[in-house]
Amino acid sequence: MRRLSALALLFIAIAVYGCSKPPVRCTSPEDNPRHHYLSGMELLDRGMVDSAAEKFSRASWCDEKFAPAHAGTAITVAIKGEDALYQTYKGPGRNADVVREELKKARKLSKTPEDTFAYRLAAMRTATVMKDGDWLEDVQEHHKAALKLKVDEGNLIFYQGREAADYFMGNAWLEAREFQKARDSFGTVLNSKKDGRWHGPSDKAWKRTDKMVRAISGITLGDVGKIIALRDTVSRADMAALLIDELKVDKLFMGRIPTKPREAKFIPHDVLSSPFKEEVSSLIGLGVRGIEPSYDETTRANVFRPDDPVKRKELALALEDIVIKLTGNERIASAFLGHALSPFPDVAPSSSWYNAIMSVTTRNLMETELSGEFRPDDAVDGAEAIMAIRVLKHQLNIY
């Protein structure tokens, strides 16, 4: 009887245990944590942060102990944490706590060197985004640790190669405005693999940083210049800041032309809240063509449009005007008029910008494409603007 009771209790215990097992959450072949993690990382690459977060959440739902899912979640939270609306909703500093929690889980749950590699790169990427404390030192430490791992590159779900660590180290150097070191890191990637996943992005980044390194060679940039050098496009307010703070055209004009630069008679209403209001006002007072206020039919007032990107043809006109004012040589403004043919396939000799474009290209202040195209309507990038200022500074002793 006692034996029967014991057996009965054993069967009951087994039945209870069997009923308490967690349900199988993900059953279809495509519904698995590896697939969702890879999809999430690819969505991150495309800037679709919310969609990526959903994928990482699903990966964790399928397997709560899948370490890379937590690494991916940490990246999305770091990026979302830069959003003012997110900070208002979650509370100041909350995103940093969540990032630390997710990274801690990613490290603790890592079962393979490949999992740990994903954790290390997530730590690098989140530190680069948030920039808390000694963030650059943290990125360097995780970079070194990632390269020491003996990973099977075929099992790196998303990163596919160890050189991914060098690529994101390059991004960190770029954010820290260490352009030379950024270029070197991207160069390391290019030298490691010819057709790896990170070769294309590194090639593009290397060319960008190489232009920055060449642009700042021989000049000392202030904080404003370093910030603008990183920009893919330069706004009209940015250009005013560069010309006043970096080139110091207001002081140059005072020393090289008989009349003193005048202060702007008015400040357009659309620059009153700009951080470069004073620089814009000074530039307006100098009357530099190409970046002057214009009449707006809607508001029926002269506006500066501080946030509009500067086009290459506008920069050409501004640089030509500065040269004319510095040299006092008015003939520069018409030196190339009357040409029957243009050396640029995309700029006609009859264009109102033609003379200015000829002026800046013959003085090496701006460059054309290898095809000879000037791209007059394309936006100026930060490195290009800095390059023009550097060359003009070097030529000031000539004029």
C-alpha cells in the first residue's frame, strides 16, 4: 500500500512538472532567434530602429537566453535614447540604465566567442552613440577585446568578419573628430578583406575621412570647424560660421580693403533663434554674394534661410566675391565671360554662375569630378567647405 502511494505521488509529480513546462513559443523554421536577430541588425543598417527593436524583442521571446538579441536591443535603446520624445517618455537617464542592463545580459548569456564578439561590438556602438564619461576609452577597450577573440567568422551571424570591429572603431574615432585615426581604422578594414561585408562601407568612409584629413592639413580648426567638417551637408548658417570664425573674413576685409565692413542693418527674422545668429549678421554686413538674404514672397520679407544647404554654385560665387574684395580686382567678376565652350559638361558658358565656377576651379579652391562635372546644384559637404577655406588661406599671401 505504501509502495502504491509512493508510485502515485511520483506520477502526480511528473504530471505536474510536465504541465508546468513553458510552452514552445517559436515553432516555424523562420521563426527563430538567429533569423530575427539577423533581420534586426540589417534593419538597423537601414536606419529602421523601431522595426529592428521589434525583431530583437521577438528573438528574445523565442529564446530568453539568446545573448545577441540583448546586444541588439542595447543598440536600439541607445539610438532611441537620443530622441527627445523618448527621453520625455522614459525619463532622463533611463535609456542608459536599460542599455547597461541589456549589455550585462548579453555578456552573461554569451556561450560562444561569436556571442561575445556581438556583445563587444554592441558595447562599442552604444558607447559611441551615448558618449557618456570616458566613452572613447571604453570603445578602445572593447575593440581590443573583440580582436583577441578566436571567432569562427562563418558563425558571426551579422558581422561576418573580425574587421567589423575596426570599422566601428573608425566610426568612434570619427565621432571623436580624430580624423586621421578614423582614416587609419577604415584603411585597416580595406587591407584585411577585398570583398567582405564591411569593405564597401569602409571604402566610402575612408574616402570621406581622407578628404577631411586633407582639408584640415596645415590649419588649426576651432570647435565649430571640427563639428562642421563632419557634416554631409553645410547649411547657410554653418557657412557663415566658417567664414567668420575660421576664415575670419571680417578681419581680413578690414585689413585689405579701404572701407570697413559694416554691421548688418537688420537681422532676418529666421535667424533670430540660430546658434550662429552673430556670424550670420556679420556676414550679411559684409555683403558677400551667394550667401546673402533674399526676398520671400510668402512672408514678404528678406530671409536668410539658415538651415538650407549651401549649393556648390553658391559657394563658388561667395568665394569669388571674397577674392574680389580682398584683391580689389573687379575684373575677376567678368574674366571668363564670352567663352564659346565650357570645360564643364554640366555648366553652360551662358550660366550666371559660370564665371564664379571658373574663378574657383582655376584657383583650386574647389574641385570637379574626374568626368569634369562641377555638380553646381549639389550640396557642399563639410570637408569640401573646410578644404576651400584651407586653400584660400594659403593663397592669401598671393593676393
